[in-house]
Amino acid sequence: MKNMNRTKVKKSKDERGYIHVYTGNGKGKTSAALGLAFRAMGNGMRSYIAQFMKGQHYSELRAADMVSSYITIEQFGRDTFLHISEVRSDDDVKMARTGLKKAEKEMLSGKYKIIIL
């Protein structure tokens, strides 16, 4: 790894990033993440959401279309839900990698205040 000289700049509270982790079986993770995006929208912030292992059309996609100037949702996965016990195909892995690359691009674009994976 290259030795880089960096000047440490103390970031204000508004410039620091936060990580929220939603885990568990069943419902609630997507709803919690969308709640965060909608609260951000209420403050004029834009959010990018990448969904993995979830390629079906859900009602949250229609809702996001209604507020697409603030919330963008992209799905990277088959059009059926991928259960944790299923064996991943090469296509599943390829779609996930594509999604991660796209999410990284959006994260670095500066267009969004919230990135949800």
C-alpha cells in the first residue's frame, strides 16, 4: 500500500457518515431502510437504494417512482426471491457483483446523501 500524506481535517457533524445495519428474518428491513430514505427526502436529500437477492416488482418500487427525483431504487437479482438456503448460481454472483460496482459508482458520484444496500 502506498504511503500517502494526508492532512487530517476534522469533519463537522453533518459531513460524517453513519452506517445503519438492518438484519433478521422476515419483514422489516426494507421498510426500515425506506423510512430512512423518506426522512432524508423530507430534508431535501437524495437516496440511492440497491436491492440484492430481490428482483421482483414490489410496491416500494412504484412508490419510489413517484418520488424519483429524491429516491432511486435499482435491483440486482433474479425475478424471484433468493432464499438464504439456496445454492447461488454463477448468474446470482454476477448480478451481485454488477450491483456492487453500480452502488460504488453512485456512492462516489456525490449525487446522493444516503446509500442503501
